[in-house]
Amino acid sequence: MRAGEVEAYNLGVSAAPPNACRDAADRPETAPELVIVSSGPGELSNWAVPMARAAAAWAARRALPLRLSLVLPPCQFASGQEIAFARRHEVFARILGPRACLALVAGLRRLPTGGPGCVLHLGGDLWYSATVARRLRFPAFAYVETPLVRRRAHHFRRVFVPSQPLADRLVGAGVPVGRLAVVGDLRVDHLAAFRAPARDAGAAPRVALLPGSRRWIVEGFLPFLLGTAAAIRAQRPDVALSLVVSPFLPPDALARLLAAHGGALGALGVEIVQDDRPGGRLGALARSDLAITLPGTNTVELATLGVPMLVVLPLDRPGQIRTEGLSEWLSRLPGLGALVKGTMAWRFARRPGLLAWPNREAGRAVVPELVGRVAPADAARRALELLGDRAALERTARTLRGLYAQPAGAAERMLDEMASCFEPAATRPAADAPARHGVPAAPRS
């Protein structure tokens, strides 16, 4: 490892993978740059990496020497494997981890940029993306799926949204119409290709078990899933069970978990899928008749693939749950964890709302949710009921696909909007600033 690479790692900046290094070396120092700011496993795997691949292809078609960088701010939902995951995909010339990001936003270090460019927010706290853009003197763009951007929208030249209803909500909240652009769902480009054909009605049902992407989640939820699998196996020996492991689970943690539970997994005949290539993990999910999972961005992934799911959130151990904002940091103070998380779980269980993203998107329970004091036998019973009605599963699969059926090309539309940022200042058109008088809808197929 060269000295510069050692320094990069010590600062929390990942040196580029070999292919990216060669590509970067071929670019002039004044090459334009797209800096993507992203956060946890779901955003990185379904937004940032696919967007970077689309940007590389988009630039290649235009003979544009575009450099791609990734900034990973601190995030309480991160797995710790985000840098390694991004490096494996070999699309980024530079990767800044949380420590380097903090140094950058605090003004303690620089990120040299010789040419024009922009910052694109793809998950996490909007403040980091806006501040990185200010430090780099780049315009900022954001892709968001919730109205939370309304208070920070003025920091971004354009706010990309997946749907017209969300754009309407933001306009109603005071965001200028000209700052918004409806581009479609960024995940569709990435996941639609893995949608499985119609399932054989005579085939044995397949159930995918998703234990989570963070070590602390898997340690708590895997025993629950094993209990559920045992109850399913006792009633339906023909069901094929697979444990689909997240690529963000640290290898040493995975090894320990498999060593601890390998006997049970083997006795139940559970296939372990830990291949993070698209044809491995995504292929296994797409071929499943049902998935059992916690709530999270993985529910959007399953819905886009058209996989019915049972969403489970046991609250009998609230101390193991991580939350957003101040409550998470308060709960880490000695003596406050059990009180803060216990109170939040009690209040949540009394008035639960829809948790799974496809349910929230539809405004109704398209897929069932089990929340509160849930035992593995309860989850198994509900899963068996779902498996017993194949026609209902097919209807659910069609509904889920319909929720995320926006036309492909969201990444291309975003890149076209940002294209002027990659031109030298002398040739850049004057229409850089938001000047739209309507929200453009994605083209309909």
C-alpha cells in the first residue's frame, strides 16, 4: 500500500479500488465531479451505487471524464461496512468515511476538486449534504422520499422526488414549485430487472428469512426467525427456507452467528444465501413466495421485486432498538437506556401506525404487520395462513409491483438536470438557477 493510501485510510478516506484508480488517472485534474452523499445500507445499495453506475454510463456516452466520489456521514443506523461495500463495487474514485466527513464539514480538511461539479444527497441528514456542498463550493441537489426536506429545501438547487403526490405535499408546505422535479423511483432501474417471472403453482413454496443488516439487529432477530422457521417446518415440511444475509453484516459477526446457530440452521434445512452479487441475494429474494422481515428500506426492495412479506417488529426487548434523533443519544447515557426505549416502545405499541414502506405508500395494510409482544409461533401461524392462499399471494405481489411501477430512467433524468454543473464555467448556460414554473412529471409508459 502506498503512503498516500495509508494516509487516506487513517483519515477515514478509502483509497479507490484498482479499476477506479486507473480510470481516475486517465482523467485530467480539471475533470468534473459528482459527489454523492449517502448513509446506511439501504440508501447505499439501492440509491448511491446504482446512481454511480448510471452516472458512469451516462458520462461515457457523452465522452465526459466524470469523477465519482462518495461521502458517508455519521449515521446511527450504519452497519460499519459501508466503505467496504462501496469499494467492492469499484465505481467511486474517492470514498470518505464518517471521520473524514466530519473533518470536511468542520473545515479541518479539504477535498481537492480541480473542476466543476455538484453534490447529490442520497440519504441521511440533509445538513451534511448541504454543508459538504458549501465547503466544496458546489451546487447541491437532493433526492428524497419524505416531506422532511421542506425545512432545508432552500439549500438545494433542485429537489428530486419520486412521485407527484409528494411534490404536491412539498408545494403545500411552502417549497417553491420551481425547486422540485418529479423523476420517478430511483430503485426501479436497479431492481426491476430481477423481478421473477410468474411462479409455478405446483412448486413448493419458498420463504426468505431476512435477519437485518446490522450486527445488533441480527443478534436479536435471528433467534426469533429460527423459532419461526421451526414452527413453519413442523406444519409444512415442504416449505423451502432460506436465510438471506445482508452484505453489510461484518464478516466476523456473520461467522460468529453461523457458528452459534449453525446447528439449528442445518437441522431445519435452511439455505444460507450470503452472495451480495445481484444474482445471488436479489435473485433469492425474487424467487421467494413470502419474506419474513423487520420494517425498513428492505420492504421497498421486496415490494419492487413483487415479493409478498410478513413484517414483524417484536418490542419485548426495546433496549435493542435504535431510534432516530435525540432519543437514541439520550438512551446511551448510563441508566437512561431502558427507561427511554421502554417508554417509547410502550407508547408506540398503544398507537401503532403503518411501518412497512409499501403500506405507508398505499395508505393501507397491503402486507400484514405484527408489532408488540410477538412470539415466533405467532409469526409462523400468520406466515402459514399466507402460504395457504396462493391466489391472495399473487394479488399481493401484483399490488406491490404496482406501487413501485414508475417508468425506469430516474437516474438519467436526474443526471440530465445536473448536466450543466459538469460544464466549465465559461460554457455553462445561464439557466443554472431554478426557473421552473411547474413540476415536471416523469413520462408515463
